[in-house]
Amino acid sequence: MEKEITIYDIAKRLKLSPATVSRALNDHPAINSDTKTLITAMARQMGYRTNTFASNLRRQRTNTIGVIVPRLNSNFMSTVLAGMEKVANEASYNLIISQSLESVKKEIANAKTMFNSRVDGLLVSVAYDTDKIDHFEAFIKKGIPLLFFDRVIEHKQCTSIVIDNVKAGYDAVTHLIEQGCRRIMHVTGNLKRNVYADRLAGYQQALRQHGLPYDESLVMVTDLSQEAGTEAARRIQNMPERPDGVFVTNDFCAVCCLITLKKLGFSVPDDIAVVGFNDDPVSQVVEPDLTTIHYPGAKMGEVAAQSLINHLNGLLDIQTTNKIILHSELVVRHSSLKSSSY
């Protein structure tokens, strides 16, 4: 292997002091522009690389932010990460991204790797089966800012960034009721997670406020996969008293449910109205197009990254800003429009 080129090698070649070379490469104002040009050209010619690691150790900063997400193969999470990347790049930070694959065991390993990589801060959306956050205590004790987004576990020393999932669930189900639905199925994810528990609470609240009974047999807890959407449609077909509406807390799962319902002979929305969640691109390419809740993923990513960077720069104390709530809205399309009033 070739030897790594150092400032001493450049200094020797140009017959200059190592201090002059170092200052020139760091654009120090005491070095004149001709000397800087000469030194940077020689550094490029010799294949010199800045030792960022050593520099970061001296500054006690790595200019990296760790991100742990449940899965990368999700349109919503892709938009969140794009928002984070945009803000981080503008502030000269890099992201280290890992996925827990919905496993707390993998999440623990990811957290340890992030800690050992000396990230300046950590952004986390927790896995399905995460019950506690002991594996993040090392960050809290060390004063490394920790911020949860979307799927959160609340902690008095950490900020959470969410939408009002109770309201979003309430809005979705109220819309179905206004369309004439009286027996509404709810297909959701693991109720340990705030997002799904809160959307269920919104579903229950809408039923209660409109004088409709809550029936546990109409709540289906799944992994919100393609198979879950197909299974939900088959379960609807086999019910003695079939639902006339279904609220699914994920667009991909909702679309799979809708397509299977049509294959089974249901007319959507005449026989059964369908509402999804997230406003993924797939919601607009299915027929009929899917009514859904617009979840501002890119905005969530931007706010999460900016809040963390502001904290690192002393502009915000995330330990006293416990919750940031972003706006979401119902997007009405044809999959739920039973009523001729629309």
C-alpha cells in the first residue's frame, strides 16, 4: 500500500515549514494567495488527503449526525431522510443512516455503533418492539442530543417530533361517517407504537362522537405489509356483517387491500369506502385513487435535522422543547366518495 501523504512530505518537497503548509491548507489569512495556490496544487499532485478524523478529535466534533429508522424501503421514510439530508448538507453535516429492520436487538446494536462513531447527535424513529430506551441512555448521560421523530418514546430530556395522530385518525374516520359509512374496519400496526395507538384513539373518538359502537372485531393489528392488505380484504369478504368502510394506517397496505377487494368483486367505494395514510405516490396511481392523510415527511426530516443542529450550535435547547407537532391533513379522493354531495 502507498504511504499516506502528510503535510511534512509537502513541506519537504516545497522547502517550506510544515506550519506554513498546514495554514495554507486551512486557508489561513496570514498566508498569501500565491503561496496557498502553490501548496494546494502540490497537495493535489501528491494525493494528500485531509485527516478529518484527527481534526475532529481536536475539535471534539465529527460533524456527523446519526439516524436510526425502522426501514429504508418506505416512501415515507425516504422523504423524511431527504429532508434531513437537505438541511444537514446546507449546515455542512453528514448523516450516518442505519435501519433497525423493526428489531429492538438491531436497534440496540445500531445505537452502540452510533455512539462509538462519536456522532454529534442522534435522530431516531423506534422499531415495532422497542419498549424502553435504555440503549440510548449513554447519549443522554454524555450530553449528546437525542431527538425522536414519527415513532417516538417520550423522555423528559429528549424532543419528539410528531403529527397529531389522534386528530388524523379522527379526521379519516369522520370523513367515512360523513359519506354514510356505519360499520368501519380499522387496519393498523403494532399498538405499542404511539403512531398506531393514537390513530386508533382517533378512530374510537370519531365513532363515539357520531353515536356509533366500537367493535373490537373490526380492529385488525398487522405488520401493514402487502400480505396484510390482502388478508384484510379476505377477512372482509368472510364477515357475516361486512364493513362499508375501512381505514388503513398505511397507503401501501391500503392499496393492496383495495386491489384485492376489487378482485373479490367489491365495488370501491360503492360497496366499501377506503382511506389510507401517508399520501404516498402509490395513492394516486391506483384506481380509484386513494383518499389518505397527507403526512409531511420531508418537512418532518427538515425540522428534526434543523432542531438538532440548532441545539448543537446553542440556538435551541431540545431538552426543554419536549414536543414539536407538525400539521397533517385529509386528502379526499375517489376511493371514499360514496356521497353525491362531493
